[in-house]
Amino acid sequence: MPSCFLQKMSAAKVKMRQKKMRNQPASVQYSTSSPLNGGDKPTTSKGGDGQSDARTSSERSKSSHHKGGWVRGHHKDGGGYAKEMPKYITAGAFARARAAEVSAMLKAVTKTTGSCHVFGALPKHMRRRAMSHNTKRLPHRLREVANRMREKSLQAGSKKKKEQAKSKSRKARRRHGNLLLAFNRRQRKNVWLETHIWHAKRFHMVKKWGYCLGERPTYKCYRPCYRAMSSHCLLQDLSYYCCIELQGEEHKLLASLSQLTSKEAGPTFAAALCLSGRRQGSVVVYRAGQYPSQPLGPVTFLWRPRTQDSTHRQLWIWAHPTLKQDLLPELQTVCQCCEAVLPPVVPVVTPAEVASTVESEPKPEKTPEAKKMTGTKRKRNHKDDSGPPAKKILGDGTRSPNTPVTWKSSSNGIVINDLTMEMVRYRLIGPQSHSVLAETLEAATDCDEMNKSQPSSLWWPEHCKDESKMNLHQQQADVFHILKGIYSTGELPSGTVLGLTVDDPRLTLPTKKVKALPCVKQAQEVDEEKSRELMLRGVPEHCCQSFLWEQSVRDNVTDNKISEQELNRMKSEVLVPGSRLSPTPLQGRVPILLVHQPGKQVGHEMSSWGAGWDVLLPKGWGMAFWVPLVYRGVRIGGLNMSLKHSQNKGAPHFPHDYPDCPAGVRFQEEQEVELLDKFKRRPPAKRTNYIKHGCLAPFCCPWQQLAEEWELIVREGGEERKEDSRTQSTTEADTEMEEMTSCQDVTMIKPPSRFTVLRNRKSVRLLSGWCRPSTSKGQRPCRVGEVPPLDRSAMRSFLTAHGMSVVWVRLTLLSKGKPELHAIVCVPTAEDLKLLKKERGSSGPQEPPHRDHFKSRIKSRKKSSKKSAATSQSSDKTEGKASDLPSASDPNPTTSEDAISSSSPSSDLVFGLWPDPLPSVSSHCSRVALGWVTQGDFSLSAGCGEALGLVSVSGLLNTLLNQPVEHRGMVLLRNPSSLQYRFAKINIEV
């Protein structure tokens, strides 16, 4: 071994010995030459004189160093130890040494080496860590003492900190009772649909509008979902839509609801086909008497068919959850239903209340054995099972039991009921939706004579006793049988309603997933005359009746549903495994409503695309119908598929495409915050500089400013003004800021009026004719009837009524490209149209890059912040003496205040974004802006890029008037993160 290593080892041993002996001073004697007043140089000696002492100590030090330092244990021949007692001692030093030894000994005696003192009685080789948890591992003679000391320590610890109970194991947590309690607790904040667990295992869930909803599947299925909507069936759960029920006299209901609608925007609540109950209607509702301003949003409604000799009617209004908070107060106002009806108090004993009552009762004192087991038991006590079992929450779990859901009017007798989450609504989209329903559902079978003769608490046996009701049920079953012979769902009249009572679909659940297809044999069996009459006239009025309208029947069906456990037990007793139960259980009859959903109703292409059926069920039966539908080979869609469905139909989607509604305004604000946060999460070097791209508002659409600017431009006949503003927009920052402030001053002269979306059908049809409607590619003009020519007088009269309006348009790219959200719709110049005429497939012009005038301000703000931090540090060091003097780095002492003043408005600057207020949004770029895109993507149906958006009516008419006839309706489209313009064709479909 090397000598250096030995020296290091010896030095380490010496340090260890000094550490151990720091409180153990040796017995020393002092040389005769050294003073005896306490002595600073102690030596260990064998002889008498100082020379011999010095020599001995030096020799000993040399020999000890040669041996490698101090060695633990006994030395050979007694080396290293004094053989004689010291001749002299110092009283003070000796007393301090003995005191240190005594204190060290007391400390070692009183120190505990475990959770109890008993372990100190054991040698170290017998001590185990497990003994502190299990005293049975101790020797028998020490167990009793250890148990007493453990109990005493637990009592002392409980006073300081309550002992935490052990969490249940995963197996215990996943038991049905515990799982149900956890699910009920989690439904107190956000409403769960009945298919929530099914979706949570397969979808990305989002919390929106107070619900937990599936946004998109965890697997890739964009194209399969489109194919399902185009050729088979797509299934969605729309139970989050809110249902509001109105009851009262027909004329009073119509008089109240007429204040919310207008005939100019289309059919109202009083439409003849809808009023009879044969069709479902849709309408955009407004605040009372405020048409065409202050819209609330679109709703669908369904009237219950009339009963004989009765004018009392029942109406269901279905609205989006974001619309309900605006619609319900308005309905209460127009119907004068301000008197809330408190729900009856039903004492519901929950397991938590049972536990609290058990805790409040006097309990016997715990035994020591019970006290020992505190917080260590995982299993539930049998006392917890004494209370009633927890029930699954059906409906809205966030609503308090004392919250009123009914309002009535003492003047006109109208009653409003909030039926949100009281029914389940599924939507099937696709041409084979009726085939899926025909294979999944079967008309309810009649009861036998024995069940009819006996009184029953179930609704179906009592229903079977009435012959007229059974005749109606048979007629409804015949109509449902005719549906099996129809080739496509789009062949039926839009909004057709069919009432039906079906058997429990779990009884006919297939063992494997099968794809439901139209049956040729059943189609041949159907009478062609009846099938033709169904496709032309729809379902007869008396067959639209359903017992789902009655609250008592809905509650009876929900309360008496057969559980999965009981149904599986009944299936296991069948002689032939897999065969249907016979007879059908009495609880297995469910009243439903089938409502036809129209597909694409505007334009001349892809007519009836996306048509389907809505299935309305009583609550509690959601999964009983969901799983059988899934087993028929349908695709499942989420919220994003609803948006794509609307986009392919060319219809606005609520609340995305309703910027003039309160719900649309809230959605736009939330979307802006979300996109801005996503933008700020990226580093500045990786962000898109929207200022250089000439995009003023990449995350929102300032519709109000756009409408005001175009109204001002058209009023002044502002061609020269547009050129001036366009040239000024390319000048320096100071002139641009002056222009922005002057433009704001001009716009503030006019009293502000709120913009609206044009929904007047006659005006939209006229505007569509002026745009020369064509196919998606813009090749083939379509005839829409006689349209008056577009001239100055026609435009002036049109803008008199709709000057502050924007109109819904569909944009189709003529070449490559994919429109994105908030893409800019611009007016092409004469040179652009010449380029298009020369090259039909031209990519389009490009926007010249803009100059970022705020980049220097952001840099100066960073420098000023660093400078202020440095000056604050220096002022702290100099104790504020130099705070009144200008800094040496600032060449001009007067610029310090200017820097502070300039940094205050630039504190909200974000790199790459224009700050508020915005300059002119219409004339900021080289091409004048008309509007923005709200939906955009590559359309699988058209085979090219398509976009849906809104443009200013004033700007559109001005553009159409100045364009040549062959290029009328041609615009430019540019994405926010691009400088490339693309040619597109505007279509206003009616």
C-alpha cells in the first residue's frame, strides 16, 4: 500500500480520535520550566527534567508518526501510555474535564434509542425496527412494559396531532358502494351525463357550460367520423341541451311567444305544421320587442299534439346551456310567470346523514384494544351498512333540492317548468340512422290477460287496459315498420315526429358488434303506397302522440327500471343461452319520441347531407339505449364533430357563429383569452409576429369596429379616403398613430349603434342573387328567380335598413389552400382580377411585410426596467443620497421622466401583437378588409378549402357594385400567420 495512502488514513484516524476525545482532556503534568499558572503547553513525561521531557515527547511523536499515527486499542509493551502518575495537576482544568465526562455519561443514560425506553435494555444486535410497530417481536419479559409505553405515547401524540387514518386500498375504493359515493361527490360541481363513464374511458373530457363533456376521442377517427356521417351513422349524446316546458292556453302562449320572434326571420312558434305537433320547428329568439337587434340565439321547439275538446297545450323549447341563462328570464317576463313554486320537501336520508346521526348518539367508551386500532382498519364497519344504500344521481346533481324549477302566472295561467337533465337526448347523423333504429328498437309487446286483470303500480299494464290507446300504439308500430323500407333518412320531411313505446333494448342486445344496414326483404314487404305517403306527408298527427309528455309516466319508468344485475340474473335462467326473455318483463316498456333532424337545407349542393334522428328518452335509461346503439356499428362523436357537422352543412354553429348574441360575445371573450395564453406560452422567438403580417386581431374579430368603419366609408363615398388611409398606413409610426387617433375621433362623432347579423330572409335572398350564387367551385351559375339589378339606388335603399349589419357567407377557395380561424376576407384590386383572368389557377397576390413599430418600445421597456432595478440597488447602497441626481448613463437628464411616461402605456405591450385601441381594421393592409372567418378547414365533401364567416353588408355591396359582372362575388382570403392571399368565391346560400 502506498505511503501517501497510509498517511491519509492515519490523519483520518487522528481526526476521528480528536472528535471523540474533545471532551476528554488527558491527565497532564507540566514541565519545571513551564509556568504553573494554568500552563498552555502540556506534555506527557516519563522522567523528571525538562530536557528529558522534551526529548521523550519528540521521540514519541517521531515514533508515532512512523507507525502511522494513533492506533486504536492496546499498544504493545504499553507504548503510548504514561507508566507513572502525573506529578502535578491543575485544579480548574481537572474539574472541567471531570464535569464534561459526567455530562456525557448523563446524556448517554437519559437518551432513548427508539420509540420506547425498553429497547435500551436490549443489546444492539437484538434491536429491530419492526419492534416499534409490533411488540410481539420483543422478548416476553419486555412486552408488557413496551405495550404500556406505546399506549402512553399514542395518547400523548393524539393530543398534539390527530393520527391520520390509513387510506383505503384500490380494491376497496373500487367497490361499487365506495365508487358510487365518490362519483356522487364529484357530480356536485359539474353535471355528468348518464354516458359520462363510458365517454371518460374513450374521450378527452372538457368542463364546459357546467357539464363534463367529451370533446374528441383518444383515437384518430376524423375521416371515419366523416364517412359515418356521409354513408352510415354517427351517434352523439346531446343530453346537455336544456329543455323548458310551457303549459297553458294555446292563444295565450302564442301571444306571449310572438314578442320574441318575427315572421321576417322565418317561421315562428305559430307555424301551422309545427303547431299541430307533426313537425319540430327552429327559430331565433330575441328580447321582447327588440327585433332585429338584441338576439338571444337559436332554439328548437316541439308542440304536443292536440287532444280532443281541449285548448290546453304543452310546448317544449330546447336551447343550448349557454342560452338558457338569457332565455329563461325572458320567458318568465313575457309569460308573466314570476311566482316560483317551491318543490315538495322529500326527506332523503343519505349515508353521510346516517353516519352523522350515529356519531351524535352516545357511544360506549372504547376499550384499550379498540383505542390501539385507531386509524389502522381498512374495512368498513358493519354499522355503516345499517343506513340506506347510496343511489346514483340522475339528472342535475349540482342543483339544490330547494331550488325552484317551476314558475306560474296568476294572471294568464301559464306554467313554466325547467326540465333540464330530466330527459336523455341522443342524435344519430347519417343516411342509415333509421336502419340503426330499426334494428335496435322493437315496438312494445302487449301484456297477457293475467297481467291486465290484476292491479299494478306500473304504467304499461294500466295502459294496455284501454283499447283506444292500444290501437294508437299499433298504428305507431306500423309507421315505425315502414321506416325500415326507406333507403335514406334524408327522404323524410324535415322535423318529422313519431311517438312510440318500445321494449327494453337490452333484451335484444347482440353478442357481437354488427353494422346495421337496410334489409332488402323488409323493404320489399313494405307497401310502396304507404312508404310514398310517409315520405311526402310525414307521420300522421295522431301518431305523433307519446306518453313521454306526461311527468307521471316518466317518473314511473325511471323508478321501475330493471337493474343490470337483475337483468343478467334473468338471462342466466333462460334455457337456451342468448335467447330473448319470454315473456318480456313488465318494467321493460319505455315511451320515446323520434324527431327527424334535417340535413343541409340551404344551397344547391349536397341536399339533405347530415340528416338524422333524435331519440328522446326518460332519464335513467341512457346507458340502456346507448350500448345497444353502439353495438349496431355506429361511430361516436364529441363536441368537435358537432362543429364539423355544422361546417359541412354550411350552417352557423352556436355559440361560435353568433357574435351578436350574449352567449356569442362570452364565447369570443373566452376564446380570445385561451388563444392569447397559448400565444404567450411560446418564447418570443418562436411566435408569429402578427404586426409584421398585418394582422390586427388574430385572436378575436372586432365586428363592431368593422361595421362602423364600412358604414362611414360608404356614406362618404370613400374611394379617395381609402387610398389615403392605405398610403398613410405604410408611413412611419408617428403618422400612423395620428391617423389612428383621428379615425377614432371621427367614429366617436356618430352615436354608437350595435351591429347585428342579417337574418331577414327576403333581404338575404336578394343579397344572394346579387352575389350570383354558384356551385362550390364557382363554375356553374344557379337560377334563383328574378333579382332586381344592383345599382346605386338599390344599394342605398338596402343599406338604409341594414347598414350596421353583417351577413353569413360561405367561402370556397378556387385553388390550393386551407382557411384557418380568423382568416381575413379582403377585396381584390383590379390588378388582382386581371391576374385571375389571365391564370385561373393563380395562387394570388402577397401582402408586403409590415414594420413592427412596437419592437423598439418593448426593448426600451426592458432596458428601463433593468435600469430602474440597477438604480434602486444603487440607491439602497448610497442610502438615497444620489436619488435626486440624473444617472450618468442618461445623456439627457430630462429624459428620465419621458422614459417613465413612455413605459407606462407600453406596459401592456406583447411582442407580435397590436395593443388596444386598434387602428382602422378595414384599411390597415394593402387590400381592404370585408370580414373574418369563424370556421375554416379542408372540406372532405367539396375536395377543397372551405370557410364560413361573416362580412360587412355595406362593404360587400360596395365591392359587388365596383366589380365586373364576370368576377362578381370574388374575394381574397388570407390566414393570420401568412402573407399569401388566395382567391375565393362568396356564396350566400338560402
